[in-house]
Amino acid sequence: AQSVTQLDSQVPVFEEAPVELRCNYSSSVSVYLFWYVQYPNQGLQLLLKYLSGSTLVKGINGFEAEFNKSQTSFHLRKPSVHISDTAEYFCAVISPYSGGYQKVTFGTGTKLQVIP
Amino acid sequence: SQTIHQWPATLVQPVGSPLSLECTVEGTSNPNLYWYRQAAGRGLQLLFYSVGIGQISSEVPQNLSASRPQDRQFILSSKKLLLSDSGFYLCAWMGARELFFGEGSRLTVL
């Protein structure tokens, strides 16, 4: 079984301030880790993903995330946020392909509100 | 390149009416397909997934159903809508190592 926990449902932050959105996961097997962003009334867009290799992953729009296996975390960070970063962010884990169905588990989402 | 389309983008339906949301994928074959729902203020709920034509698995029992009549077509249906069916419906397909989403369909049941 696998699960994803996003502890913060809402995160307000002032423009140009740094932000960290937290994500913890549990799984009995190795998984791929993802962060998606959703703007109002739109589908989900991939921000970044960790498949293997370097634990620091850089994504679009200046975001990065660090995979920490010992703490089973994949926190998302940005050193300086912009008004346009206001959106909902979802952490997800996907089980590696082994033929047939790939299980996908999403967190409950974190709404980032950037304050001018 | 692969693309995924959903329609209609917006739908307003009375309680008890039928529903049909369609999703098509281009540029790939035999994809794993998914239907998710987002209710207001809630996260993503997996409704159905399909690993091939005619193969549908349901994650949550409800008055919705799904069908996959063609390799790259995934349809979400209902015979009689409930108020609780309102929400934002997302279709997705699984690439090699990533889930790709459609633009979504917003359903309001009145």
C-alpha cells in the first residue's frame, strides 16, 4: 500500500518570500515522486519529478524538490515566490511499471496563496 | 507528441438527467487511462482506471460508470445524475513515467 500526506492545506506567503510545501509518503516498494500544479479550472501540470539519481530535482517556474529517503519526504521549495505561483499543488507517488495497472496516489493538495 | 482532450469543458445538468464525458488521447497506443473527480475543496478522487479496451476497474462504488470502446477513448457516464456528482472531472493517461492530464470538465448538477 502507498499513501501521500500533505500536512498543510493552505500556505499564505508574501510575494518574493521563500516557500516550502511539505510532502511525506509511505510505500512498501520504491516509487516515483511527483509534484503537480493546478491553476483554477485547469487540469494538472507537472512541476517536477524524481525517478532516480540526484535527490535534488529542479522543475519549471523556479521550483525544486529534494527527495529524502530516510525521512520519506519530497518537499517542494521556491526561494522567491511570485503572484502567479498562486495555485494548488499536489504531491503524488506512482508505482513503477510492472505490466498492467500503475497505482497513482495523490496527496490532498496544498493551496499556495501569494500575498502582494 | 501525445495529447489528451476532454469535452465538454463545462456542463450544467438537472438532477436525474444522463451524463456523458469523453476523453481521447492522441499519439500513443494502449495507454492506461484514468478518471478523477475533484469536489469543491477536496483533493483528487480516483473513479475508474482502464488498462485496455473494455477493461474497466472501479475504485469507488457510485452511480457513475466508465467505458473504453476504443484504445484511445475513455467515456464517463451516468444514467441519472445526483447533486453530489457536481465537480471537476479530470481524465489522465499514464506515460512511461508520468501522468498526463486533460483540461478537465466542470459539471454542475442543479
